Amino acid sequence: MSAGGPQIQRTLAMVHVAMFDAMNAIDPQYAPYLTLPAPPVGTNAQAAAAAAGYGVLVRLMPGEQATLSAGLARSLADTSAGPGQQYGMAYGDLVARTIYEARRADNILSRGAPVSFGSAPGDYQPTDPESGDPMNVNALTWKPFALQSASQFRPGPPPSLTSQGYARDFEEVKRQGGMTSARTRDQEELARWHVEPGVVQLNRIARTEAAADGRSVLAHAWAFAVLNLAIADATTSVFEAKYTYRFWRPVTAIRHADTDANMETRQDLVWSPFLATPPHPEYPSAHAAVQSAGARVLSAYFGRFHPFRATSSTVPGAVRSYKDFGAFAEEGKLARVLGGMHFRTSVEQGGELGTNVANWVLEHDLLPISRR
């Protein structure tokens, strides 16, 4: 199973939902995600959570059983052997099996049939032969975890090619996001910094900030479950929109501006983006959707004005500081324009979509019992 694309979002959502539900069933404080039988009296919560996470992963990646089993043993090392641990192991596996079966028909792991793209102005065209075939071409069939449908928060269409708004977007990315565009050192760093997948960034940030927040393990399990549900459904939603609209990327638009019937755009046959363009349609931005969804959940958990520092594997050694999670998401939007991958409207609409998805999850799933 690939670790990239939507697969990692799906995997993390399944793992964290299973771990949360296993713990919450023992000491119910929130509405569960799954419908489950009550665990036996005396079930060890840590063993149940560990077995739930292991059970999901070993079903998804059976070839990694030896490594996963070693990780499970480490997780159980400080639990006492006996009936409580045994109950926990059995119950955690029950939860893992239940979420695994519930998601088997979500189509997210299906490759899908080959897709043909149009050739009219505005139509998406693959931009880099070395990137391989376009990703996630079957996204219109994906089933979300929490939303009523993948199209629930689909934005309206991208700007008309002949509009002034499109011309403004075009000029901004052409001027700021090209390989030879003038950028400050900080702009180059932040563009590269946000190349790392948002799901990886957000889970790392959540782990770092939760380590010192003093809340219960169940509260942490809730936060990670909601975070990853929102990220997974934001991904499903944004790719549903991408393959509904199939809008061209800036590199295609700029090199073929002579065809867009907009008198304010100018063709540049040799323009190239500063950073590699991902192999899927442009509108709306998936990165903005994921980062905004995650930022909304983390704001709900840690507080709206929670400052933090973060790192990225794509700029080793760099540490960036943020006044709050909203600032992090806004910087991520700018990064996609500076990298030459997206138009401004795409990142704004992607951000709005992600926020809407997160709000839905926060308002409808895993609610504290006091709010039900």
C-alpha cells in the first residue's frame, strides 16, 4: 500500500478512530464513531488502544507484521499481564476489525479506470512526464468518513478564463511563482517548507503540542481522531472537486495563454514553476484544504490564539514560528502560489472547503457526552 496521496490520510483516520473508540468504550466521555459492544469489566484501556491501532495497521499492511508486532510489544511493556491486558487485546482487535470492515468499500485504495482529459483552454493537462500518471483519478467514487457526501462542500467553479479575477490570479503566480521569479530568502524557505504533506505536518504539530498540555490520554485520542477524520474528509472532498472541474495548472495556463481569450494575460512558452507541480488538477488546492481543516481542529482543541513552532522534513534544520494555527494555514496558501503550483483563488477556495469540512466534523462527530 502506498504511503502517499490519500492513502496515508485514510490510514491515519482509521488508526486514530480505532484507538479512540477502544479507549472511549471503557470510559465513555464522547459519542463513539463505531457501534460496538461494551468491553468486559476490567479491560485495560492502554492495551485496547494499542491493539486497536495494531489491528488496523496489520490488516492494511500484512507484510509489515514483524515490525508492527515489535511496536505493539513496546506499547504493552508497561501494562500488567493478566485478564485486563487480555481483555484489552481482544477488544482492541474487535474495534480494528470493525473499522477495517466499515471502510473496505470506500474506494479510496482503488486505482480507478484511466482518465482522458480534454484539450480545450482551461482543461487540465499532465504537466510533468516524470511524475507519472495523474493521481486519484477515481476520486468521484470515494466515500467520506463523516460527511454526508464527498460533494457536500464542493465550491463553485474556478474563475472564467476571460474574467479580471482570472487575469489577476494568472499575473500573480506568473510573477511570483516562476523558476526565475524574484523571491526573498524567507519566501523560498516557506515555499519549500510547505512541500511536506499537510497530514504529516499537522500530526507532528499535534504530537508536539499535546505532549505538554496536561490533558488526559483519552482527550489526546479524541483530538487525533477528530484531526484525522477532518483531514481525510477534506482530502476526499477536494479531490472530488478537482476531478469535477479538471482545471489547468499555472504552467499549462501560462504556456498556452494565447488560447484563453483574455487580453490581459501574456503567453510565456518557457515559464516553469519554482517547485514541482503535483500530478492532478489545479482547482481547488488540496494542500490548502488539508492545512485549513487541520488548523481548524487544532484551534478548537488548543485554543484560537495558540502560538507554536514547527519543523519540516523538506527544509531540514529550519524552524518556523506561528502566532496561531490560522497563520500556519495562511502561510501554506502563500507557499503554493510562490511555488508556482496554484492560483490564488484555488488556495482560498481550498482553505474554505477544508474549514467547512472541519466544522462539520467538530459539530457532528465524537461529541462530548455533555453536548449530545
